[in-house]
Amino acid sequence: MPTCRNCGKEWSWKQSFKKMFTLDTAMECPYCDRKQYLTTKARKRNSLLPFLAPLIMLLSILFDIPPSITLGMLLVTFLFIMGFSPLLMELSNEEEPLW
């Protein structure tokens, strides 16, 4: 779980999940209200998870998996990504460049 770099408090899964949906790159710590940013490493890791969906679609075409099973696999993948993403969050005090 992410830990604030200012106050040192660990965010809960629910707090992290809510912060994932902000459009701003900065997220405010729920404890000290200071701005926190995802680290470059965390942003790269989180950007790889959505590629699971096209992979499942490709595999379903290659192995002729019925659409109902493919849809079920996509739903499970979506739930996995949404549940697992907050666990991959790492925070820093300043915004780091992506490269």
C-alpha cells in the first residue's frame, strides 16, 4: 500500500482506490493534505495492466474460445486490475519525469 512521504502514514486500499480516479497528477494525502505523486516506476507498472485485456481477446481468437467465456474472462481481468492497482502505488513528494 502507498505510504505518504511527508507524514509516513500508510493509505488504506479504499483511500488508494479513490485517489486512482483523480484527473490531476497530484493526489492529496488523506492524513496531512500534502500533495503526493506516483513514482515513475509505479506509473510504468500500472500502465502495463490494461494490456491484459487485448491479450485475452487475442488468445480467444487464436484458440476459438466462445464469446461468453471471453466476456467472463474480460470481466474477471477488469476486476483484477481494479483491485490490484492500488497495491502497486508508490508515492513521492515531487512529480518525476516518465523517462
